[in-house]
Amino acid sequence: MRDREKEALSIIHRLVDSGFIAVFNGGCVRDRILGVEPKDYDIATDARPEVVQKMFEHTVAVGAKFGVIGVVLGDDQPIEVATFRADAEYTDGRRPSSVRFGALEEDAIRRDFTVNGMFYDPIADRFIDLVGGMRDLRAGIIRAIGNPYDRFEEDHLRILRAVRFAARFNFTIEPATWDAMKLAAPKIVGIAAERIGEEIVMMMTGGAAARAMDLMMDSGLMQILLPEVVKMRGCEQPENFHPEGDVYTHTRIGVAMLPANCTETVAFGILLHDIAKPQCRAEVGDKVTFYGHVEQGAVMAAEMLARLKRSRAVQDRVAYLVKNHLKLCMAPRMRPATLKRMLAEDGFDELMDVAFMDAMASSSYLGFWHFCRHAMSTMSPAEIRPPRLIGGEDLKNLGFTPGPRFKEILKDVEDHQLDGALETREAALEYVRAHYGASAA
């Protein structure tokens, strides 16, 4: 038993021993039935928030207004303990205006989907299913609890959550729920961009990103949230390089290779690597070109991720991956210094991942990829990024005046060092005297 589960069980035992009802609820119950390791454990109880706070020494008011208290045991993150409740009217498309603490039965019917509306009593070892969640889990169906139009009107984020769950578990979305999702899709713009971004990241890194793309596209969500991706449909490519079809088909094949728990930067790197091709496409006679699509794509990718409120670090890394995803193709023809500099770049491992998926989604030619992989495995870090032979102080000692040319000279020396032509400090200084002596004071 995991430490996290032990901690959650200890909270339940303490609540029950004090005369309260306490059960697991939500995703951890669903995952338990599916045989999946829960990422976390949530607890529902009839103990009121203030009682929970008094019972445990370390608590955090995660959402006390809504009856949610985080109980901290040891050094772990809080385990959420929520009081059974019934929700008042939702007025902002995200959260109820108020809640009324009630019974387990009321708590079940306020939830989003049947597969998330079950409870598990670990002491009695029994599942409590009042909404048909067990039936839908066995049938592989995502179904809204009660009237689906009401559920999505209450909380617009549930539209994206339905896509994520259906993709993650390869479930079908029940027809009435699907119709309500499509009708409510335009309202997703009322949700905070951070929450939308988080949901999309979970879709892209959950191991079923291509299915999520399909559902986003078919539901109308893609057209609203990522219209740039929609434009890749119908953007035809030369068959000799892309026998798989248009840019969207190529991208979807690459996205389908994303493993569960991949980084969001790799996920967005492959999703957006050709994002600028539609606007860069040109036909000259019988030739189709996409000149500039990597540079423009890097700018577009950063802008899209900024729109989703992803961190600046994520924006910069994805822009790097998009801008350089074709660079590896030139590796076998690079001079040693250029190759080593590329191998030393921050993010190169992820660039290898994106380049692999890009190639496998088109011609499947991986000669350049294996070349880089061999170079990475046979060269030591000291060979790829050796200490500099000389620096700025050395140039000043040689009589050079500090200025823009310093960088040019030092790079030239480093190039020759990486090429293996200069190996010692003395040789580097002699090289500078011989080739740049006229610049000395």
C-alpha cells in the first residue's frame, strides 16, 4: 500500500472513529475499479469543515467556502477532505454561488460524470454507486449525471474534462452528453485561460493525445481554443516527402506517438512543429514550398502557449523545438564544431524526441536521428562542451581592445577547438596572434 493511501485511510479511520461517515470519492474510486493506480485520494464526509479543522493538527483551507479542507500529514501535500454538499445556482459558469452541507446522496448527484460520482467505503469494503457509474465504467461510457445541458451550463470546464476522460480511458461519450457538449462549446471562452491550458496539457500528456485531438476537433472546441491547428486540415504537402497526407494528418500521426507522462514541451513541440505551414505554403510551378515555416512557427507556438497562460520557460522551450525540428536533418553534413554545439544545446534531448516523431509520421527516414544518437553516445561531455582554451582576459593581455570583435575571435577559437584543430592554450594564443595580430594595439 502506498504511503499516500495509508495517510488517506488514517484520516478516514479517525473520522469514522469520531462518529462521522467518511469515504473515498471521485477519481480515486474510478481508478480503483479500473485497476489504475490513483494519482491522489479524495475523501468525502458528513463532518463539517470546522470540525475537520479541529480534528487534525495541520490543515489548509483549500476551499472552506465549498466545504473543502486539506489535511496535511507528515511532509506530504494536503489530502482533500470535502463535506457532503448540495450546490446552489451556478452564476459564473464555473462554481456555485453557495453550497449547503447535506447528505451523501445529494453530493453524488451534483457531480459531473457518472464514472466520477461513486464512493468507496474502505472500512466496509463496499462501493456506493447512486448514479450508474459502475455500469458506465463497464460499458466504457462518459455520461453526465442528470441533465447534461444543466451540467455543462453549471461548469463550462466540464466540456474539456469530458474530452480528457474519454481520451484517457478510450471511452465513448454518451450521445446526449455529446450533443450538450457541442452546444455548450462556445461558452468555454468564459473559463480562465490557466484552467483551459491545464486541461489541454493533461490531454496532451495523458497517453491518448491523438484521440483528444479528434474529440476537440469534432466537438468544435479546437476551432474555438486552437484555431491555428484547424488550419492544418487540407494544407496539402508534396507526396514524395509526405505520403501520409496533409499537415493535420501528419501532425496527428506524430501526436499519436506521445507516451503517457511525456513533458508538455515535447507534447506541444510535436503538436505545433508545423503550425505555420498553412500560412507559409506557396506554389511555384509544380513545386510546393513552406519557406520560413520553422521561424514563423516558433513565434506562433510561443503566442499560442502565452494565450493558454503556460510559463515563459515552456513557451521558450517549445519555440526552440519548433524552430529547430528540421536542424537535425543536417547533422551528418555539419562540421564537428557545429554538431557539438547542437548536441550541447539545452533541450536537445527533447528535440531528438520531436524529430523522431516528425520523421516517423512522414517518410520514416531516421538516418540523421541515428547519427545524432551515435554522436551523443560516443562523445563524452568534455568533448561536446570542453572548457574554453582562452577568454577575454587573454585577448586583453594580447593587446586587443574589448568590443564586439571579442565574441567573434573567441567563437573562432572555440570552433577550431571543437573541430580538434586546437588542443592547448598555447596553441590557441598562437592562432590568435597569427590570424588576428593586426587587431592588436
